[in-house]
Amino acid sequence: MNAGSLMNPNPVTVPVTETFAGAFAIMAAQRQPALPVVDEAGVYKGMFDFEDVWELLLPKAAVLGLESLTNLAFLNNASEKLREKLEEAGPRPIRHFLDAKVQPVHPDTPVKEVILQFHRYNTSIPVVERGVGRLAGLISPWDLLDGLR
């Protein structure tokens, strides 16, 4: 079993020319926790996922992983402020939010390596064509679990 046999070959994608607001709208409408971002030739450029949204909404100290920051109760919990942050980010190009840490795999990547990627990144894993980097598909945790049944 390999990545090519597990992947969804037709995932919902976001064009690299999209804005944060556009990508966020696609993610919400499609109920997708992660979306691969591709250029006009279909070459994988990165992932847009919930982590990008959470980083935008949380204070910088929280996303920097400061161990001393264990409680955010001191922050204003007003949903209007959170909406304002989303609106401010709306017109920004999606390329500023791409998650470069998620490393793609290839169709012939063994399933054990895909599982390791899930463990490392906790998001869907892009599958790209070797040599050209074109997106071939996406593997969600559900795709993997279905393949193991």
C-alpha cells in the first residue's frame, strides 16, 4: 500500500492567486480542514489549513509556544475582535499564509511514511508527482483509515 492508492485524486484546491478571505470561504463552504494551494500549472505551493486561521486569531505569544502562557483568560473574548482580525486579513494574498512545514509525499511513498507525516504535521498530506511537483492528490486521515479497513 502506498500514497497513490490512498489519496483522493481530485481534492479541493486553492489557487496561489487567492486571498485569505477567498481561501477561508472555500475551506468553510467545503468543510475542509486543509486545502492544498497550487499555481496555474497545478504545481503544489503549500497548504492552507486551520493552523493558519488559529495563528491569525490568537495572540503572538500563544502561537510562539511560550510555555509560561497557559491561560488566555486575560484576553478580551469579544467575537467582534476576532471577526475584525479575519476581515483585516481578508485581502491579503494566500501566499503569505502558506504552511511550508507540511512536506508532500509522492504516489509511491509507502504507507508507513504517510503515517509518520500525519504524526508530524497533524493535517492532510499532499501527494505530488516526483520531479515536477504537480499536485496528484491529497490524503486525509480518513482516507488512510478507510484504506486500512
